Amino acid sequence: MYSCVVLDDEPLARKLLEEYIKKDEELTLVESFADSFKGLQYLQTNSIDILFLDIQMPDLTGVSLLKLLHEKPVTIFTTAYSEYALDGFDLDVADYLLKPVLFDRFILAVSKAKKRITTKSVERQQVHSQGDTLYVKDGTKLVKVNLGDILYIEGLKDYVSIYTKTQKIVSLQRMKNLEAVLFKDKFLRIHHSYIIALDWIQSIHKDSVEINGTSIPIGETYRKAFREFVDAQKLLGEQ
């Protein structure tokens, strides 16, 4: 069974989604909210599988709400405006539904969400963390990697490449899965496609860092967090 939450301030749209969910025997409606803040509070303390989220809501939009969630459920955006679809895909949602939502389109979106959940479950099995050691699935085998040996990690679609001084390991999974098990004080994501090991930084440039002779770009989205790290290191050096 897949647990679902509906968050939509429009009563008719919310009711329609609730009825559609009841028609699918694999779906269970656990909560339904008209208030975006109440929905946010629930989602911050409860784990669910699928979130049906309206984009245009008073006080807090669906886009803003999703950005506030640390652990994001598989999300299907609902909207009356087709131009918001691009925002949805930027946030890695499973699909978006244009109101009024048709049942066949609902079924298609749910199918995508279920597939996404299955994929995430498989990805979680590809990496196991134990103390200072990471076990990563490379093809049919599990490869042991010492966290201290990792120079940087590069992501490309559904694959990641883990670089150490002696090897490159390619694994079928997403960057966010590795990011979740790496020590926050040792690793930092500085680009959509790169996570770096802070201890291995050789030099810092305006738009890149150098690790083991490789230039790695700093993405605009991650620039602030990286600069905060640099400033903290400067303070430590002055003490």
C-alpha cells in the first residue's frame, strides 16, 4: 500500500483527488489538508509515500512548501496553470496534473509515482554506511570504500562515480542517496553534479575548487554554503 496526502485549498479539487485515491486499491489516504501550514507541519513529522500538492495556495505555495521539506515524499503537483509544470520538474516531482484532473491522467501520474518509489527503494539498497566505511554496489558486487579515501563524487543522471586516488567506482543510484550517508563535516555538495571531500581541497578559485589536480565547478545554487565553509575556515585559522 502507498500512503497518500492531499494538500489543496480548493474544496472541489481536494474532494476529487480523495475520490480518485479511494478507487485505487494500492493507495491509502492518510490525511487531507486545505491549509498549507498545517500540511507542512504534518509532513515535517510524518513519512508518507505520495503527496498530491497544489501549487497555487495562499500564504505558502506548493513550490515553497516542497523546498522546506528535508525529506520529500514522491510528489505530484496539481495546478490550474500549465506554465507551472517547469517548476515541478525542477523540483524533481514525479508528475503534474492540470485541473480539473481527469481520472485517466490521475492514473498515469500515480503509475509514475509508484515507479519512482520502487526506484528509490532499489537505490537505497545500493549503498550501505558503516562507521568510516561505505559499501557501494558496482555492477554485481559490493565495493568497500573508506570515506577518508574519497576525493569527490560526480553524478550523471541515475549514476554516480566515486573517485579516490586509486580507483573510480560507478554505481547505479542518485547523488542524494550518497549525500544522506556522508558525514556533513567532511563532505559538501558544491554543484548539482559534484560532492567534494573537504579535506582533499588543494586550492579554491572564484568558480571552482581543485582536488587532486582536477578542477571542479561551484554551482550557483551551492555557492553560498561553500562560501560559509570558506569563511569558517578563515576564522579557525585566525584563532
